[in-house]
Amino acid sequence: MNENVCKKLCDMFSLEGKVVVMTGAAGAIGSELSRGLAEVGAEMVLCDLNQERLDELAEEIKGAGGKAVAKKLNLLNISEIEPCVKEIVEECGKIDVLINMAGINKRQALFDGDEETFDRIIGVNLKGAYFMSQAVAENMKENKNGSIINVASYNAVMMLGGNCIYGASKSGVAALTRSQAIEWAKYGIRSNALSPGHISTVLTAPLWDDPVRSKYMLDRIAMARPGKPEDLLGMTVLLASDASAYMSGMLYHVDGGCLAGGQPWEI
Ligand SMILES: NC(=O)c1ccc[n+]([C@@H]2O[C@H](COP(=O)([O-])OP(=O)(O)OC[C@H]3O[C@@H](n4cnc5c(N)ncnc54)[C@H](O)[C@@H]3O)[C@@H](O)[C@H]2O)c1
């Protein structure tokens, strides 16, 4: 590739020198994106409940020449958030990008929902993202710069059966994104939501492993295949980098043409 083209692209999209904090980093999508972001220069701070997986991932990224540190964090214990963020700022000097990736689901029909499940799903997916953002934005505000990427879902705007609590949490994430965009723009903070379509991971295995449900989903994906975690990397790099300097407050769907209408009938 022409040298000038390479330089221009690098200047726009490179994450070199940026500290990227990601919750849920040990999960399927989180670990794939952490590897990818580290490859384009990000200094990754990997946060998750799962210490063992986090340590393995940090070692793997460092082994490949990238930068990564692991921080155990349980988002259901809100009191853990502030000390964790303080420690990150002390060790890394600043936070440029926050990716609120941690998310859980338990599929229940509306009549079957129980309070404990409701509190856990909302607690991780929405309350966790809210308080993590609040703590990190204090540092971004001081630096007058920052990008927040909240991970939403197809269920933030459409709905699969049995996903009410999860969908409500992800619709809440979309509202949180818009609030952050309008209230924190004056501090140089942008906030956007990455909204994955139907990605094949452990979280969605109960759907992909079921012939009826997997056919239902495939019929609704124009590209006629499940998404892979790596399909989300391009949008994540864009939202984390300066290439998206004027983008804020929006939900970006990466869904293989699902919301566009899925597969057409024979024409
Ligand atoms: N897989 C999909 O098709 C899909 C589609 C749309 C959106 N999403 C969203 O993408 C994100 C990642 O999904 P995934 O498929 O990689 O799931 P995953 O289960 O593989 O990863 C989720 C991670 O969150 C962590 N986590 C759970 N509770 C936590 C807590 N209390 N504190 C800290 N970390 C906690 C888990 O340990 C896990 O590593 C989630 O927000 C999910 O809702 C996934």
C-alpha cells in the first residue's frame, strides 16, 4: 500500500498510546476484541469476574507483543468500581476509552421472571455500565478527552422471545449512551453503543444449538450466517479511535443485515 495512505489510515485509526479499559474482557466477544485492539496499539486494561481467564488473556496479549493488565472486578459490587478505576489511573496515568462489555442473560417468559434474575441482569448490564462510566468519566473529564463504548444488542431495538429483562437492560444502555453523549460532550467525552446482532458465542449457544431457534435467526440475517466476535472489531476500532471524533450518542448495529430485513423471499 502507498506509504501516504498507510500513514493517513494509521493517524486516523491507530490506538497507539491509548489506554482502553474493558469490562467483561474475559468473555467470548471481550477477549477477541481485546486481542484485536491490542494489535492496533491499545494498552488494554482487562476487567472481569473471571480472574483465571483474565490472566491467561493478558499473558497471551503480552506474548504477542501487546500491552495488557488484568483487574478482577465484580460489577454487582458497586463499591469495587471506584477503587478499581483509581488503581487503573494510578498505574496507567489516564483512561482514553471505556468499553462496557460485561453482560449476562437468562431467558425467561414474562410470567416466569423472578426478582433475583431481574436484579442480576439489570445489575450487570445497566447498573454496572452506569457506575463504571461515572467513575471513569471523572478521569476523562480531567483530560477533556474520552470515548465510551457501551455494548447494546439487537434486543435494544427488536426482541427475541424470553429476553424481556435483557432487552430492557440493553434499551437502558441505549438511553444511557444518549445521556452520556449530551451531558458529557462539554468535557470532550463521546459515547456510542456498539450493538451486535446474533453472534455465535456461549451466551447465545442455547439459541444456535436449537434447530428451530437457529433457523428463526438465520432467516432474519441477510448474510445468512451467525456473526463472529471478530466481525465487531472494525466498528470498535472506529469508535475507540479519533476517526470517530464527531460521532456521539448513537447505536451502531453490526448485524449482517438483520435489522435491514433479513433474507428476502425468492424474487
Ligand atoms: N453473543 C451475542 O450474540 C451478543 C449479541 C448482542 C450483544 N451481546 C453483548 O455482548 C457482550 C459480550 O457477550 P458475550 O457473548 O461475549 O458473553 P460472555 O458471557 O462470553 O462474556 C460476558 C463476560 O462478562 C463477565 N461478567 C459477567 N458478570 C460480571 C460481573 N458481575 N462483573 C464483571 N464481569 C462480569 C463474564 O465473566 C464474561 O467474561 C454482552 O454485553 C452481551 O450482552 C452479545
